[in-house]
Amino acid sequence: MKGYPFILSEQFLLDCNNMNADCNHTVSVVHTFADIITNLGGVPLESRYRPYSDSKWQCPQTKPELYNVIGLERIKPGDEDAMVKALRKHGPLSAGINNKMMLMPRNATDIDEPTEEQCPPEGRNRNHAVLIVGYGVAYSRDGRTVPYWIIKNSWGTNWQAGDKGYYYLRRGTNACGIAMDVSFAKVYID
């Protein structure tokens, strides 16, 4: 398969990882990549595995064609400028985040600007993995410029606090710990 983008199966990771990581037991993004490299050997395309279901299924005995994850690169924790550069150069970034604000009802197209008190960034609070797919700058109603991340969430297009599966989070303030556990996989595709 040639070309970009291609989407690897999140459900396969949920079903087949060896680290007991699922929607109720979280581990860091780096540990998940390490498990893929060490134990799983790769990840199939999303289109060649069952759709994401937010629940763990039994890992299949016969695995579909896997795309080899041959390494990962971790972004220096807290360095949102490096995140922008990596996103431009390598594509989407995996990130651990505190999902507290993502659970709150809000206007789906608004940019979330939580304080540390509303959404603590510390490691014990980062309990959800997301994909950072882009960034931008918006202008608030009071005339401020608001840099933001575009985040793809796994909760589907019907997620009530999201915009068809996406979420917009203030960039440059490490909101909800978005900049503390960020990396991207190096995938071998022939």
C-alpha cells in the first residue's frame, strides 16, 4: 500500500495488546507502541479489521495482514512547538490526555480552554489516548486569537461533546496534559 493517509486499527490494539490496556485501564502511548513493536508485530488497517466498538473482543487466532511498526519517536514532554513541527513533517500524533473536559456538554465547534484546575495535566489524570490531526488559530468573540489543536477522538461521530468525532483544544498551554505524552509510530510499508 502506498500513499498517505492510511488508518491503522485501534480496535485491533484494544483486542490484542498484552498490557491489559483498554478503556478502563490506561497506559502511556509510548508503552502501547512498545507493546506493538515487541509483542504484536504490527497493526492491520482499520478497513481490514472489525470497526472500533469501545469494548474489548478476543484477539483473532489468524491475524489479518499487519503493517510493521518499526519504531517510534517521542516528542519532548511539554514542547508544543515541536509537536507542530512533527505534525507537519510526519502526520498525526498519538497523545495521552485527561479526558475530563471532553466529557462535559458544550458547543461541539467551540475551542475548549480549560484551566489546570478544571482539567489537571499531571500523569495520573491522563486517562485517554487521542490522535492530534491538525492545528489552527481562531478568533474569539472578544477579539483574542486562540491557537488550538484539532483532535480526533475514538468515541465516534455521535459523541455529543464532539464535532463529528473531533475536538478542539487550546494549544500552547498544555491543556489537559495534551503535550506530556506525545509520539508517532514509524511504520514500514512496502
